[in-house]
Amino acid sequence: RAKADGRGGYRFFEPAMDAIARERATLEADLREAIEHEQLLIDYQPLVGIESGRVEGFEALVRWQHPTRGLIMPTDFVPVAEDSGLIVDLGEWVLRRACTDAARWNPPLRLSVNLSPAQFGYADVCETVARALADSGLPPQRLELEVTEGVFIHDAKRGIAILERIRATGVQIAMDDFGTGYSSLSYFRQFPFDKVKIDRSFIKDMLHNSHARSIVEAIISLGRGLNLQIVAEGVETAEQLAQLQGCSQVQGYYLSPPLPIGQFAGSVLVNPQTAVELPSLKA
Ligand code: C2E
Ligand code: MG
Ligand code: MG
Ligand code: MG
């Protein structure tokens, strides 16, 4: 009887678990289709230089235009891609499309592309990057790859070796979402970065939380000492921007949300809707 009750309890949850598994399988199959049939698209978000007061580059952010579900954001499908191995094809698609786009930009601004830690596990990322550059004609000096510390969790040695090989070709490496994981200071000693992006949770808390502010200031001064560029992500207000003048670059809705590249027409490189005048960036 007890055993039957136990099984009954288990069965109670089973349909829900099943539904989740089925939903994921459907999403995975759809995503496979999406990569083949060009349902993915890329929005670009400006990175604005504090010194120059200008847009210096764009970060490529993938979206999925699903035929029946509408626009799906990366947080809802990149994890599915990572678990299924589809991240290799997805990542290659984004890299190739973004490099091809950027090769035509005038002025020739920099391009940032996110790499998933899972991409390091499956294929030769270094080779994929080299081919995307060669085929698009984008000079390696204009490309920057954003990685999270997830790259170092399973096999740090391998992660470092791959990043060093990529970096040797002239591509820059940025650590994304810094402060959210283990964020050991030893990363700064061992790992081959050109840039650190402070996670937007710190920027969000900075104005009303003195700890968050101290952490941001410490990362900025660490960056200066180690000759690393420091970027603040998720800047949403003028007040936040005023506190971030020690950074190299800023990024966030206050400057511009991610948009289709066509909307940054001509010399007006900041989203006209936000009406942020670039000269006002210098506080
Ligand atoms: P991320 O690389 O840290 O990108 C920043 C995310 O913050 C983007 O979300 C961006 O739209 C959002 N954001 C920018 N400014 C603000 C702001 O002022 N306030 C707030 N609240 N959010 C802001 P998105 O586009 O939804 O992308 C989420 C994450 O998905 C990215 O985080 C990245 O980890 C991943 N991702 C996006 N595209 C790719 C890709 O092509 N490949 C891989 N592997 N991951 C990607
Ligand atoms: Mg990023
Ligand atoms: Mg980030
Ligand atoms: Mg993030």
C-alpha cells in the first residue's frame, strides 16, 4: 500500500514532467529547422566609448522569428541549443552572418559576438572563427568574442588554450557578465582577456547599494591597473552613466536598445528614439 501511494505520488508529477520534456523536444526540432531556414535574425546594440563619446562597436544578439510563436529571445532558446549540441550550428550561423554584416559597415566599427561555453566543448571554435573571418573579409582586429566564465568551469586549461589561439590571430576576447559566477581574481592573472564587461545587476544596484558601487569601482580600478578595458552593461539612466565615467565603454537601454542594424542609419549611430545626444555622454 505504502509503495502504491509512493508510486501514485510519483505519477502525480509525471504528466507535468512529460509536458516539459515534450515542449523541449518540440523546441529543439523547431530550432533545427530555424537554423536551416533562416528564421534567426540579429539585433545589434551599440557600445559607446566614454572618451570618444561615440559608438565604437556593436554587439550581435540573436533572436528567433518563430513561424507560429512569434519572436523568441535568446534566453529562451540558447539553453536548448546548448543542451542539444545545436549551439555549434547556431553559433556558426551568428558568427558568419554578423561578420558578413560588419564587413560592410561604414564607418568600420567593431563587432562583438557572444560565444557559448558549450561551443568550446563540441567543435573547433578557433577554426570556425578563422573561416568566418576569411569568408566575410572582416579583419580579425575588428572582431571581439564575448565569453562567460563558464568557459573555464569544465576544463580551464583547454578553455585558456583555445582563447589564446584565437587571440593570437588578432581577435579580442571579452569576459561577459563579470561578477555573476565565481569571478575569481585569479582569472585576471591567468586568462587572456582584453576586456571585462561588468554584469548589469551591479549597474542596476549601484545607485542605491554602496556595496554594488564599491564592487563596480574596484573592477574599474583593477581594469586600469591591468590594462584591461572595462565595460558597464545595462546602463539605463543618466545617473548611472554619470557614475561610470571611469569605464572604457558603456552599453544599455539609455544609450540604445538592440535594434536591426538598418535602424542605425548614416551617421546617426544612436537610436533616434532615445534621443540621447552623444556629446552629453561626457559628464
Ligand atoms: P549578454 O551577452 O550579456 O547580452 C546583454 C543582454 O542584456 C541582452 O539581452 C540585451 O538586450 C540586454 N540589455 C542590454 N541593455 C540593457 C539594459 O539597459 N537593461 C536591461 N535590463 N537589459 C539590457 P538578450 O538579447 O535577451 O540576450 C540575452 C543573453 O543571451 C546574452 O546576454 C547572451 O548571453 C545570450 N546571447 C544572445 N545572443 C547570443 C548568441 O548569438 N550566441 C550565444 N551563445 N549567446 C547569445
Ligand atoms: Mg554579451
Ligand atoms: Mg553580458
Ligand atoms: Mg548576460
